[in-house]
Amino acid sequence: MGEQQILESFRVKGTVESWIENVFNLVKDHPKAVFPLLASFASVIFHEYDMKPIVVDVSGESSRGKSGLLLLCSSVWGSPKE
């Protein structure tokens, strides 16, 4: 049931160009945000080449943007709020 909910949560909205403009361009000059964001694409690439997954650990003080970064990274695969 949980996997079905995850599958149903994926929706196509917008275009690659709009994602680049509205998401990537906001963080492209901030390497600490770009690395985890680009790592969000890695799971499907690793799966295709039968490679083991990686874990990107983001840690830091409270109220420094970790949750926002998580939402940003999840925008690669769908609407973060859904």
C-alpha cells in the first residue's frame, strides 16, 4: 500500500526548462546545495548500471536550511509537498 501511494504521488508538472529556471538557477552558485540536488538524480543512474546506492549526509545547526534543501532535492522527482 505504501509503495502504491509513492507511485501515485509522481506527477508530471511543468518542463525541464521551467525546473531549471525555477529551481536549479536559484542554487547553481551554491555548491553545498548543488551537490545534494544533483545526487538526487543519481539513484536511477546507479540502478541502471547495477551499482550500489550512495547516501549524502547533510548536517548542521538548527535553522540553516536542511529541510528546505530536502524539499529542493525532492523536486527532482515530484512535488515536494505531496
